[in-house]
Amino acid sequence: MSRQKRTYRVLEKAELRAAGLTAIDPNMDFGDARNLQNMTQVIEEYRSKINIYNTALSVIDSSKTEMEQLDKTLSDLTEKMLIGVAFKYGKDSREYEMAGAVRKSDRIRKSTATRLRAIADEPATKSAITA
């Protein structure tokens, strides 16, 4: 999901106000850099910063999409490489373990009693949910 680009009400309000002030007097000046030319300059600077910000968001979104695609590609490649090692050397080999997997003989299995207990608990849980 892409990030929301920003528009600013303050900028829109300032532009409308500047247009109204220009209609009154294009040379309006209240001293201390409070004049129409300075206001127009600040509006342009602000608009420029907004454009830079929105462009940066687009670049970030594009990079995020590329990273997600590379993530999927890399995950798929590593999985296929591990499968290749398992095919060539077997799932109980040292090479399979060196590739980052757990050897078949090292896997810890639940005891038979635990598995039977888990199976016995399932119908009780299902009936409680349906009731």
C-alpha cells in the first residue's frame, strides 16, 4: 500500500489570500518583511518542499515494492537450493545441516502419548465451539 501524498490546507489558504491581496494592492507592504512579494516567495518555497516530500514518498514506495519482490525471489531461491542439497546429499546428511536445515535424525518428535492426547482433545474443543 502506497503512502498518502500530502496536500496542505495552509498552502491553499495562503494562495487564495495572496490572490485577494494582489487584487487589493500588488505593492502591499506592512514592514518587517510582511509584504506580498515575501509572502509569494514563502508560498513557492513551501510548494517546492511539498513536491520534494511527495517525490521522496514515491521513491520510498517504489523501493519498498522492489525489496518485497527481491525478498520473495531470494526466499524462493534459498528454498530451492536447500531442496537441491537434500536431493543430492539426503535430509540426514551433514551437508543438509550445513545448508541451514535440521537433519532428519535430529528432529524432536512428540511422544506417542502426547499425540494421542492432542487427538483426544480435538473433538471436545470442536463440540464446545459448535454449542
